[in-house]
Amino acid sequence: MIELKNLTVPAVEGPEGVYAAAARALGVPQSQIKTLEILRRSVDARRKNAISFVFTVAVSLEGEDALLEKARGKFRRYQPPEPYRFPYSHLTAEKRPVVVGMGPAGLFAALCLAEAGVPPIVIERGQPVERRVKDVNRFWETGALDTSSNVQFGEGGAGTFSDGKLTTGISDARIPFVLRRFVEFGAPEDILYLSKPHIGTDRLRALLVNMRRHLISLGCDIRFSARLADIDTADGRVRALRVESEGGAYTLPADYVLLAPGNGARDTFEMLMSRGVKLTPKNFSVGVRIEHLQSAIDAANYGKAATLGTLPASDYKLAVHLRDGHSVYTFCVCPGGHVVAAASESGRVVTNGMSYYARDGQNCNGGLLVSVTPDDFGHGALDGIAFQRRLEEAAYQYGGGGYRAPAQLLGDFLAKRPSAGHRSVVPTYRPGVKFCNLWDVLPDFVCRALAEAIPEMDRKVRGFAHPDAVLTAVETRSSSPVRIEREDGQSVSLKGLFPAGEGAGYAGGIMSAAVDGIRAAEALCAAL
Ligand SMILES: Cc1cc2nc3c(=O)[nH]c(=O)nc-3n(C[C@H](O)[C@H](O)[C@H](O)COP(=O)(O)OP(=O)(O)OC[C@H]3O[C@@H](n4cnc5c(N)ncnc54)[C@H](O)[C@@H]3O)c2cc1C
């Protein structure tokens, strides 16, 4: 196969134009191409009058060897990269390892452990995805929150009701492995080559059921509605777990525990602290969700090409560094998506975003966040959590109860006057929003940072500061406010405990959490 890089296809031709572009680049008729594998596809929107798809492909064709020889180095033969393989197999263990949490970190850890010969017991405080979807829909429709089955807790973890965005800032050989496994369990194949892959909440939910069946077939013992409530220790080692479940509490003897509880597991952090596990506070971010019309974001990104119908719903990635040391940035943008109620604790409002695979909703929403450090919220290990809770409680109060969220039009926010209702952008948050003045809800330094950054962001994406855009508060759970200190994969203070994923402070997002789960499974296998 011959590898072709930087093949440009004008937006007007649509992605199907890649076959003709490959034939042109090779100087052969299109009929000579036998197969074409897309290795990467992105959109180049830097010049609004020449928006194009950019491809890397591997092509097999009649007379390939002769063509390569004639081209004298112009083309190269495609060498597929060496795939990552989990480095352990055929292991045995006296006691089965235990995985806590079925988010991406816990799921991929369980998968690797099971395939290495030590299928773990997996405990998850929430419900299987089928029941969880019902619990979450009821919450969004009625405001009746189930504190153990919600957008944070349950099979699939925090990203289940998400856009299923798989972009990540990390670079790691395990990433293609994670993507391939997602496809094996039902994710769309395009995640293997898109520069901004996403699964969508709808496809993600189906994928989780397939992944669970596979884990069970490998011998995993999956226990839902089973919360890690306490840890028994002796001589600085884990000895057993105290598990609370629907059927009652029980003790689970365990020597090796992979702990992947996500960043919403505040009670778990408190328990760890009381058991002397070393936790430290870490920087995180707080802010709001911002909603625009998707058509406005597409017009800003694509210009006239936005109406061609060939380009994907677009997003943005913006950051402004302020003189006072805070940064304001956009995060987890959900094109064609919905703002979701993502609370897990009573009397506290939390927002986030999700999209379906089609990304065909009216609005585009994104987190608009201000970075905060222990200097803003305190240097105690759990001070960040206390700060998050204060903001979430204020949001609940100003939302007027029932998990409605406080909201404001962007124009009114910049003018510091309360809003009375929406205009062209209809807020998607359910069970509903209450318009007010967000300067009353959020800390002053957060509001000032947002107000300073928004006009800057508008210079990069025209219309970002549209006065009808809706801000919905409060977004507090974009990353963990604590870190469970670890060395060689194990807690520095409790041997046998392998903290992993976002809650442990080592990941931010689905991909990096999955990768960290694999890393933690490697460390656990090394210890075995
Ligand atoms: C609405 C929403 C949308 C998001 N969108 C995206 C996106 O598009 N792309 C992206 O990359 N990231 C997204 N994220 C972030 C992403 O979901 C997280 O980074 C990721 O899920 C972290 O994975 P994790 O496995 O570390 O933890 P989690 O996914 O949080 O999973 C932890 C699991 O542990 C369980 N648990 C917690 N405590 C206990 C206990 N004591 N006992 C037993 N079980 C316990 C929880 O119920 C949960 O299921 C989104 C998050 C939310 C909330």
C-alpha cells in the first residue's frame, strides 16, 4: 500500500472526493485504485474561502511496485505502526483483584486485567446503563435526583451522558488500542481516523452493554449498586473493602484494589483521607456552560461553506490568559448538543454538555471555565471540594429549586443586569433554567475573569460574544480538585491501592482516563 499525506479535498466536493484526489496525486485513473484506507481526516478552516478536508490515506492499486519505483521516493510504502499490546498474560492471583468504578479508567483496567488472566471483581455504586438512562431521564424531566444513579454515577462513568468526544491532549501508544477496542464494542469506525473523533451519547450507551457482556464472558464479577464505603488496612497494606450494596453491607477481602472513582466521588475522598491515604489539592476550573446557535458557530468557522452541508458541525477551542494569573478557556464543546443537569448531590446544581452522534441539535454548547488554584480555595486536601459545593449550592438557590439552573444572556452578563428570559438562543438545560444575574451566583473574581475574556474570544470566533448567547451555571466538575498521590502506580501511603483516572487526579477526559486505567492495570500486574 502507498501512503499519501496532506491530500486536500475542497469542502464543496465532500469527503467522498478523496478517491479522485488520491488518483490525481498518484497520476493514475481512479479505476486503478483497488482499496483506499483513511488513516486521518481533518478539516482545514484557516481560509474561509478555501475550506477543505485534509486526508492521510493508504492506497493499494494495480502496478503498485512499478509506480513506487518510477516515483523515485515521491511516494512511500505504508508501514502500519506497531500496535500496543498489554504486556502481561496468563497471570494468576490468590485473591481476585478488585476494580472500583466503571468509568473509562475502571472499564479499561478491568478489560486488561481480565485478558491478562486475572478477571477482577468490579464494584460500581451506580446502576447498569439501561436502568441509569431511565433514572437520568426522570431527573431531567421531574427534578427527582437519585444520588447513586445519575450523570456522574453508574455504568460508563461520567462520560456516558456526554458528546463522547475522544480528543485528548496526551500522546500515548495506548490511544489507538483504546480506539480499536471502542470500535470492537460498537463505536463508529470513523473514530479511528477523524482528527476530532466522537461517539455520541446514543452510540456510547449501546457500546457499554457490549463491553459489559465481554467482561462477563472473560470471568469478571460485576456488581452494580455496590459502593466502596471503607477500607480495612494492616501494616500499611489494603486487606479488605467494606462494600455497601442494595442487598446490605459486606466485607470483600482484597490485596490489590484499582481505584477509579471519578471526580464526583467526594464521599470516597473523605473516607480515604480518614484512612490516612495521602491526598493533595490540585488546580481545577469553574465557570458556566455557554450556548450559541450552531448555525452561528458554523458561520463563524466556515463562512459561506457552512451552508454546503458537507462539513461537520463545528466547534471552537479558545483560551485567554489574564494579567491576574487566571486563565479562561473553553472546554468540552458539544456541537449540536444539549446542556445537561449533571448533579450527584442533593441541593447542588451542576451543568455539563452532551451530544448525540448526529450532532444535529439547534445549539452548540461549551464549558467556559476559569482556572482556580489552592490560593483561590484553600490549601487543605479537600478545600477544593468545599469550594465546588459552595458554588453548586448557590446555583441551586438562584435556580429556584428543583435542580433548575440559574442562567443569563451574555449581553446582560457583560452589562451586569439580570436577564428576564431567552431570545434567539433557546436554552436546552432540563429541568429548566431561571434567568437571573450570575454576578450574584458566582464569585466576583470568576465573573470578572469571564467578562474580561469573552470579548477577546469574540475576536477569534466572531459572534462568540453575541448578546443572545446563554450562560448557564455552574460548571464545577471539569476535572478533579484532588490527587491521590502515587508512586510506581501505587498509593504512596497504602500499598495494594492503585489509584487511576480522573478522580485520582491523573486524567482529564475519556481517552486519558482509559489510558490511565490501562497504565494502572499494568502497575497492578507488575505487583502481582
Ligand atoms: C456530562 C459530561 C460530559 C462529558 N463529556 C466528555 C467528552 O465528551 N469527552 C471527554 O473526553 N470527557 C468528557 N467528560 C469527562 C469524562 O467523562 C471523564 O473525564 C471520565 O469519565 C473520567 O473517567 P474515570 O473513569 O476516571 O471516572 P468516571 O467516569 O467518573 O467513573 C467513575 C465511576 O466510579 C464510580 N464510583 C465512584 N465512587 C465509587 C465508590 N465509592 N464505589 C463504587 N463505585 C464508585 C462512579 O459511579 C463512576 O461510574 C464528560 C463528563 C460529564 C459529566
